[in-house]
Amino acid sequence: MESQESFTGEFDHQRDPPGEVPQDDQNLCGQERDALLGALWRSMAILEFAADGTILQANDNFLGMLGYRREELIGRHHSMLCEPLYVQSADYQQFWQHLRQGEIITGTLQRCRIDGTIVWLEALCSPILDERGELSKVISAAADISSHIDDSHHSNSVLSALNRSLGVVELSPDGLILAANRNYLKTMEYLAEDLVGKSHSLLCDPEYANGEEYAAFWRDVCNGRFFSGRFPRRTRSGRTIWWEATYSPLLDPHGKAERVICIGNDVTYRVTREKSDREHLHLLSLGINETDNAVLITDAQNRIVFHNTGFTRMLGFQSQQVIGKQPRELFAHHPTFVKSIERCHGELLQGHSFHTEELIHDFHEQPVWISAVVNPILDADGRLINAVCVMTDITNTKVHEVLQYRVLNAMARDSSLSEQMNLLCEEVERVAPEVIASILRVDEQGRLHTLAGPSLPEAYSRAIDGLSIGPLVGSCGSAAFTGQAIISEDIASDPHWADYKELALTHGLRACWSTPIKSADGKVIGTFGFYFRQPRQPSGFHHLLVDAGLHLCALAIEREASRARIHQLAFYDSLTGLPNRSLLLVQAGQAIAAAERNHSTVAVMFIDLDRFKQVNDSLGHQAGDELLRTVATRLQSQARRSDIVGRLSGDEFVVVLTQYDTLHLTEVVKRIQERLAMPCHINGTPLNPSASIGVAIFPDNGNDIETLLHRADIAMYQAKAVNRGRFSFFSEEMNSMAQERLALEGALRDALRGGLFELHYQPQIRLREHTLHGVEALARWHDAQLGQISPGRFIPIAEECGLIGELGKWALEEACFQLADWRRRGIQVPCISVNLSATNFHDLDLPQFVTGLLRRYSLVPTDLTLEITETVLMDTNPSTNQTIAAVHALGIPLAMDDFGTGYSSLGYLRKLPVSELKLDQSFVRDMAKDDAVSALTNAVIRIGESLKLTVVAEGVEDADQYQLLLSQGCDVAQGYYFSRPMAADELERWVRDFRANLNEEAGQAT
């Protein structure tokens, strides 16, 4: 490009304050129109480029003017728009030099369109400087004047174009608004007639408009000075906007301002965004400096060029000790970390990030565990120009991690407590070599026992083992006694060590810090001690080690104690302290195995306390527990060292006799039984306990403990069946009986599920009227293999195996169904009675169940009578009385069965809502032969008569009994004299015949 390619305008080399446009000291060329053009050049085409010439942005006017698309310009160099010869010339270099000096450049220049043609531009280039005064970027505004560069018409067109794109306001020298274009009025939210003639101060903040700064601004403008910058302005609505504008004075020939032209646009959004960016940078700066992390930045030569305040706080180094140094120089005395730094730098040179966790030492040589992450910053060619290192203090976490890893791993391997504690001490001494670690356990008697002390002299550990804790028993004994940490900076002079200092000093121990180890409930269970070979206090790092170690010590010691407790709970009875079933089986199995090897015998005694339930019910469970403990103590007192005593469950105990004299086994059993039967006082109440004992012998009665226990249990039940307080040796006959009972129980379950039970019905006759009072439903069971099984056999089994409740409900439903069926078919049966057990009355849903049956079969409560025995009345289950009361409330009659056979039945009559007494057949059977029995039956009948209760005699078998009961005034009787129990269809025929006989007798009577 030729010389005319350079700017034709003149350079003003003066650097003015930011936001102001330097005043042109020379007169503007041309007429007033040229000056106006000089103020409006930026509005035509705008180009933004960086300090290195990279094009950052171009507006549509610029793109259209040169024919480029935006993507063809952005990111390219400014020189692509210039003639190549001009780019290589000194003029182009001077152009950049002035911009870097912060000088605004105006003038006429040439630029190249995309098609290679030349365009003439009137341009203004404004440099933007950063806070250090260095060039950040350049804003260029230009107008195309190539077609009519000297044509005033074209100039007017340019002015018109600028007028359309920017806000323009014309002002008088005293600040009155003379004119404003549409864009200006729109921005300020005014109409022309509302703004023209008003003072420019109207658009300014009142405080600013009335101040000296505003007055100085107008003085400078009127004196011919140009102003460019961003100014806060107020719109008509009161909203503040930022107005980026140039104030250009038009001077007369004498250099006085005639008018002022202000051209600008609204940059509020840009200002707001820049403010947000500045705030973001400020917060970023705060974040870097105020974080607890240490931040370090190095240059290409690996020298430190920046560190934040967190670096000083963490490691203690000041700026003058750091800036310009290489990181390895700061830690030259720690070769291990220096090697890590060198390895890090090698990774960075390859463009890789680096992460490490290291135990280092700060400026004061205190240990600090850090986690460092270092990231490289590379140039366009991949060369390292900076590295950013962020270090985090992980001392606390790492101490816990390092100590926990080895100790918890040892726990997982189920190693001993001593091994776990030694590992902890060794790890402490590894990271803190100046420490000699010790862990002591405190037993229940308050004595110290060494758990770990791998670096303590063995003689010293032996000397302190077993010492009782106290206020002056060294650091550890005192810490355990007081529950507080004890720091002895100098053992030689510390009063806690007065009696033991020679012991410590002899072994080179000069200082000690001991901290109590406490369980979860705050009890002191040990001590964690740090010994030192020089008088000193523990450091902060030592405190971290102890804090982490205490938790592990407590965990390990409590875990060991828990394991001991679990072993006790797993294998010993918590109430008596005897071996439980699990341990008993193991020990007995071992005894049997030894006996088998030695060809000897073993006796297994199964012991069951008699009437233990009555003790619980009458004196309470606490008394029952005390009785069990007393029995356990007595059994242990009779057992030899080789014998085994255990508790199976409830009131069942087992004694395994080994190495006994077979000729005297009976004497041993008798002696044990007599010892158990000795009187005792339980909670102040005298008791005479007794026990039933069954004995089985190895190898005669079985080859394993389970078999022997089972057979001893059978023998015990046989003894209890004969009489309580006896003992019995097992025999095969007992086994056959037990097997038969087991088979009967299985058949009973199948019969109940399979509907093999049926009800038979026995009539009950009113003696005076000789009419049918009702029928009693009695369960009957016929098995295909076992034949007819009497209720005396299957009822006790049903009670023992838990089926009696289900059997009772079946009988209720079957009886109600049958009575409803008879009623439907005209068979006149007044009511039906059903026997229920105590178990049925434990069920609180029994009243609801009975109500449902009555509703389903259209019966009334008085159609059904429930027979209960004395066992129900004496039952201590809290549900029993509640259920009886609820049944009575329904209006269902209750009958007391087997009355007179129990010792307490009379006492219950006044409390219970019974309406019938059933005289037991044992009285009826002998009443005609024994006057005493006859008197008793008469007394029962009189009791019933006085209490208005119906008396029903059971088991009437002959005429003498019938006549005697009739003469005594008995109300109702049943028995074989009238009829045996019958199936339902047989009873129907009996009822018809009975009714027919009654009618015949009535006819004869008339």
C-alpha cells in the first residue's frame, strides 16, 4: 500500500484518564460537517480486535461494507483487511505502537474488500487498556467514504446513516438541549417537545448535576476538549442507564465552543455484565486466598510465581521464602518428598496431571499429611508454561485411615486383642518416630495389665503389670484413676511419678502423656500412653494420633469384652450360670466319646422340678428365678469336677455323671434328689421343693447324648406319672410306651385335620319330671389302625401337643350344627352341653366365635351350655377370667364339671357365674354303699339348692343310685342307667322312644 494508506488524521500522543477522549489541539479540517463526521465515524462500521491483532467481533455494517461473513473474520488477524505492502511497512507498525501507548487514532484509511477491491474509510480506533495500563483490545468505528470521498451529498448520506444508528443530541455551551434525534429520545424515554430546551442536567443524577465535577466537565467541553466515556444517565421513568458517548465541541474561529454534539448509545447491559464479571473475579480471588487449601503456581522453569495465603497458613512459609524458588528447595531436608516432586515435574512436562498423598514437614518441621493435585498449563505447541498445585491438609483423615487400616484388618482376621494393639502402637511409632506407644487394660478390680508396648523395655512392662490404679501411679495409673489425660513433661519432677520415677528413668523414659480409654458408657477400660526420651509436651500431631487411636483401642477392647459376653450368652444360661443346651451337648458328647475310648459308662440324669408353675403363679416369676438359682447351686454342690451340670430350659436340668461306680449309681441319684428336696426360703416364703428324675445310661440306653437325653426324659415322665419326687431308670418298655404316644399324637393331628372325630350324645334326665333336660356332647375317635381310642387317652395328648383348643372349637361347631339339624327335623332336644378346656378360655375371640355359631345356626344362648373344670377356674392366664365373663355376658350357661374332686372348688362358687354343678361320678358310684359318700352328695345337692344352681349327677348306673339321688332332691342325672352316649341317629330313635314312653305313661295315669 502507498503512503496515503496510513492515517491522514493527526495523532494526539497525550494519554488522558480512562473514559475520556483526548482533545484535538489543532483545528479540525473542513467545515462543520467534517467535525460532525469526526464525531460520528464509530457508528458506521464497528470492528473489535485483540492486542495481538486477532479479530474478536464485527458488526453487520462492517461485514456488509467489506462483504465478509462473520465466521470468515472472527479469529483471523487484522492484517487480512489491509494491503500486504502496507502491513509490511513502518506505518503499520507505528499504527500499533500508538495503540499500545493508549492513543486514540483517527483518520482516513484504505481497506480491502473480500473481492479484492479497495474501500476508503473514515475511522476512529480507540484502545482499551487494562488496570496495569497495557493494551487489552481495540474498538474501531468507521464509515465508508470511498464512493464520494469529496462529495458533500455523500457526507450528508453518511450523517443520515449515523443518525439512524446512534443517539445524537445537540447542546448549547451552557448545557441546554437544542435538538435530539429519535434514537436519543427513545433511549431517554422523552418526546422532543418535553426535552428540547431543557438543561442537560435533567438527565443526570441531581447530586452529580449540582456538584463541582459536572461544572468542571462543562468548562472543559466549552474550552474545546473532547470527552468520551461511559456516563450514568436518568431516563424519564427514573431508571438509570449507562450512556457510552462522545461529547464533541464545535468551535468558532476564535476557539470558543458554539455547540456540543453528543453521539452515543445505551451500553447498560454491557456495563452490568462487566460489573458481574468483575465481581466474579473478586469472588474468585477471595476463594483462592481464603480457602484452607494451599495453592501454588509455577512457571516454565518450575519456579514458584504465586502462592495464596492458605499456603502460608498450612505450611508456615512466607512469600520471601517462596517466590522464585523451586518447590524442591523448600523441602530439601526431606529426600522422600523431593523425589515425589521430581516425579511430579516429569509428569507435567508430558502434559499429565499428577496426584499424590504425602506425609511432609512444614517450615517448623511439624508433620502434615497433604493431598496434592497438580495440573499443567500448556501453550499452543504443547509446551509447559505454568503448573497449578492445590494442596489439602488431610492429616486428620489420614491419621485415622492409616491407623484404622491395620487394626481393622487385624480384627477382620480375628487376631488376638494383643496383636491388634501392638499393630496400633507400631503404626503410631512409624509416623511419629519420637514416640514410644503403650496400651494398658484396666480390669474389674482396677489393676493395670499390658496389652501392647512393642518398644517399651520388657522389664518395665513386667514391672507395671498388675499395678492398682491411683492418683499418684504414674501417668497411666493416674489417668485411669481420674478419667482425665495426664501429661508429665518431665518424669523426674512430676509428682504423679514420685514413687515410680526411678523405674521409668532407669529405662530412658523422660516424659509421658497418658489418655484414658473409655467404653461407650464412660467407664475407663484402659489407657493409651506416649512416652518420650526427652522432656517435652505432646504436639498437635500427637493429639491427632491419640484421638484416632483412642477410638480404635476402645473398639478393640469392647469388642473383646463383647465376644466374651457373647460366648457366655451363647453357651451359658444367663440366670443360673450353668452351661446351656448348646454347651451341654458339646461337653456331654465329649464325655461320651471319652467313655467309649475307655470302655466306661456315662449316666445322664434328666431333672424336672415338681409344681414349679405353681411357684411362679403364686409367688411370681422373681421367686421362680430364685428357686432355679437355688437348684443350680445345689446341683453344683453335689457334682464332682468331672461331672457336667447344665440347664436345658425352664425347670429342666441335666447332670452327666462320668467315672462313677455303677454299683452306687442309685445312691448318687438319691443323694442328689434328697439335696434338692431340702427346705428353702424364697423371698421369705418357706418352700419344700422336689424333683422328678429320669436316668439313662451309656452305652446300654443309647450311644449319643441326644438319644440318652430323650430316654432320660421318658424315664422322668414315667417317674412323675407314678408320683412326684421320684426317680426312674429308663427301660425299653418305657421306650415302647413313648413311641406309642408319639404315634398316637401324629394320628391325632391327622384325625383332627381329616374329620375323623365324631360326637356322641348322652341324655340328661330331669329326675322329678322324668323329662329330657338336654344332652352332653362327647368326642369319640375311631382310627383305622389303632381302633377305638378312649377320650382318657387322646384328651391328655391333645392338651400336651397344643391341639385341645382346635378340638374344642370343632366340638362347639359340630354340636351347634347337630342341634339345629334336630330342631329343623322336629327332634325335640332342649339344649346341648359341650366340654371346653382351659386353653379355649385363653382365646379372647372365643365369645365372638360362639356368637357367630349361634347366629349361623339360628340358636339362642340358652340352647348351649359350656362345661368347665376346676383347672379352668384355677388357671392364672389373665385372659381366662376375661373370656369367662364375656361368655356369661352373652347369656350362655356355664356348668362346673367334676365338682367336688378339687380342694378349691367351693371357694370359686361365689365368684364365678356358673348355673350348673355336675356331681362327679366317683361320688355317685359309692353313694349307695358308703354313708359318708351319701352324706357328701347330699351336701353338694343342698349347696346347689341354696345357691339356686342345677345339680347334675354323672355316672348313674343302677336303680339304687337313681332312687337315692331322687330322694336327696337331685335335679338332673345322666349315665348308663338311662342311656350310654350314642351317635346322632341313634339318639334320634332314643328320643322318639323316650317321648313315646312318656306319652304312654301319661295315658295310663289318666
